Amino acid sequence: MNLVTATAAWLTNPAHWAGQFGIPNRLLEHVLIASISLAIALLLALPAGLAIGHTGRGAAVAASVANLGRSLPSLAVIAIAIPITVLIDPVLGGTVLPTLVAMVVLAVPPILVNAYTGIAEVDRDLVEAGRGMGMREREILARIELPVALPVVLGGIRSAAVQIVATATLGAIFGGGGLGRFLVDGIAQNDDGQVFGGVLLVAALAIATEVAVGLLQRLARSPGLRRGGRGPALGIAPPPPVLGM
């Protein structure tokens, strides 16, 4: 049996689509891990990036944090996090929590950098026009800068989401769930069909994530969606995409 036939046979086997260890349940585990990681990264990086882009303060710190996050291998982060997360939760601390920590570390740099860059690249004449109209700084950020910079901000989120989906498979090496279990178990059982079936599932989920967030980016660029912000209303064109586009 060749590789293609073995993979097709594994994917089409009804037994692999049912039960606790079936494809739907593993897919749900993977999506949950990725979603929670992305949500935490957004809470940490997005407000910081927007604030830095608006005020111009802390750019050097943001660059250092982003470079540090990019330089840390996710597998190493999981291994380092385990002794700490086990103390927090003896059950999940050895499997799920270390993966969440590593995925957050992976996702913060693109979100932080794109949020900062997108806001910083907004035309300063547009910002000054808002101030001249008596708008407060928060209003300028929310009603002028963010609508104009939204495609760039979403570019960082798209990059982070795809990276999380693709890399969360590493958690299975340490006993975590998700689609990575098919890769780890398939290698252990010398089952090529399971290994490459898992690879295809991860690739399909990553592509679906890319397409979904990419669609949001295209919608964010449309004049109809952005008309509510003050930027287009004042007749100043938004900046071109900078990162993650």
C-alpha cells in the first residue's frame, strides 16, 4: 500500500471519525487550544500595540519583546513551562497549559508589531484634523486611527492565528491533545496513513484559518465597512498594507 492509498484509507475509515480519539474530537481540541491562545495573545498584545502606535512611546521595548518572542523555539518554551504550569494545575499543567503558554509567546510578536505599525503609519494630518475638531485621544484612536489601520492590524492577527494552528501540534509530544496526536501516535505506531492524514488535517485547518481572516481583511479594506470611521470621511487615504498582508 503506497502513501497516498494509506492516507486515503485512514481518512475514510469511519472508525476514525467517532469517539473520544476520533477526528472531530481532536479537531475540536485543536481549535479550542488555538482559540484560547489567540484570545490571550490579543488581550496582551493588541492594547499595547495600539497604545504604542498612538503615543509613539515604548516602540523600542515593543521591538525587543517581538524579537525575543520570535527567537524562542516553541518546543523549548513548552519544555520550560511544564515545571511551572504543573505547580498551577497538576492535571492540565503537564499537557494543555504549556502548549497555551508557547502559543501565546508565538502569537504576541505579529499582533504587537502590526498593531503598532498600523497605527503609527496613519497619516498625521488626519490625526491632527481630529484633534482640531476637539476629539479626545481615545476618540482619535478608536474613530480615526484604528479604522484606517484595521487591515494591517488584522494582518498581524492572521499571521498569529495561522502560526498557532500549525505549531500547536507540538503539544502532543508532551501528551497534549489536538490534531498533533495523530502525528505523534502515527509515528509511534509506524502508521504512515495516520501521520500524513494528520498532516493534511492540520494543513486544511491552517488554510481555512488563513482564508477566514483574509476575508476579514478584505472586508476591512472596503469603503462601506470603513465609512463609519472619521478617516475616510475627512478625505485622507489610508496607508498601504505594511505587514502580514
